[in-house]
Amino acid sequence: MARTPTSLEAFFTSRADRELLGRFDAQSVPRHVAIIMDGNGRWASKRGLPRVLGHKAGAKAIKESIATAIELGIEFLTVYSFSSENWRRSVEEVSGLMNLFVEVLEAELDNLMREGVRVRVIGSDAGVPEPTMSAFHRTEQCTAPNTRLTLLVALNYGGRAEIAEAARALAEAVADGRLSPGEISEAAISEHLSTAGVPDPDLVIRTSGEMRISNFLLWQIAYAELWVTAVLWPDFKRGDLLRAVVDYQRRSRRFGGR
């Protein structure tokens, strides 16, 4: 549930954000927002810093977005933290990222519990270092009772691979006689995705100005609204998420109808 106007004004303190609040409709908040967090490397390069420091700065932006989602009344927030294609990056960067995941999860667990955030991981654990996967599993278990916001972390995730895995599971069910080909429906496919039980995203945000989906939630975002900003992910503030939601609220979602 979104906060009262008074609490929102206390959270959004800048003049620009307060002006946006005047156009915000607490009764028309997207249930599920998904974010392609892009620009960490460019943010670091612009400052002459190692790329891993860009990822550390990006972790702070995730924390800011979680707090903002809670304030606005968003129920589900999905962040694209590491794609199945990101293994092509340097060993140093990948190793730094995997260690950073552990560091952030351990540091933020108490805050996640206090704020009522449930964490779920989607993607494949193949190739993910054991300490990283264990840290995510511990966080999932500890936060499982929380209901205020569900944070889905896409880790070693690829949309095509997810759909292929669902197809394999359905094919096995048909081969075993547990399912007939005629029973394979859109709902059946959705139930075999890693996001089963979660509503499809209403709004997809991409930072850094790139105009592509990058193999992210390909099935789930069929009718999502897209919002792209040139802001690099570490510079993404609470006002940016508010701006995206306000823009979303101005649109007419027809889902293929007229």
C-alpha cells in the first residue's frame, strides 16, 4: 500500500520531486516494475575508476529503488543483476561482482527484514560460485515471510533459456502422459517459468539510454510499458523512479485492443 501524501512529501524532498508528486496517482501504481540496470561500467570509466566500483555504486542505487518502490506502493520489483551473457566479461570483473553480491546481501539482510522485503532469485545457478549462491539462498530463506515488497533478483538469467527450460519441462510432461499437447497453453508456460506466481511486469525501466531488451523477461514483458532514461544506473535516484511511474500513469494500456 502506498504511503500517505504527507509521508511521500517527507520522502521526496527536492523541489523537482515534489512537483512530480503533484501528478502521482496513488490509486494507479504499477504492481510490478522491472529494471534493466545499465551503465555501471560507463559510470566508473567516466571517473577513471575500476568497473567493480561502478557496480558498488550501482548497489546503492538498488537500495534507493527498493526504498522508493515501498514508498510508492509497488508490490514487485525485478532487477537484472547478472545476465547469462555477462560471463563474457573479464574474470576480474565477474569475480568482483560475485563477491559484491555476497557483501551486499550480508550487509543488507537486517534492513531487508526491517522493511519487509522478500527476496527471490530467478535464473540458473550453473557456474555461479557457491558462496554467492549460498548467500542468495540464505537471504531467500530469511526473508520468505516478508510481504511488503517482493524483490526478484535476476542472476545468471536469460529470457530465451528460461522459455526453453519451460518447453523442456512441458515436453517431458507430455512424454510421461501427465499432459496432453492440447493442454499446453500460455498459462501452462507461465507456470513453468521462474516467475511463476508473480504478475507480469507493468513497467520496464532501462537506464543509460540503450534501446534494447537484452534477453530480459522476454515472455513476461509482452505488454509491459517501456521507459528509457539516459541516466546511468549508479546515478538513478528516487526521483527517477517516481518520474517513470508518473509517465506510466499517463499512458493508456490497451493490450492490443483499440
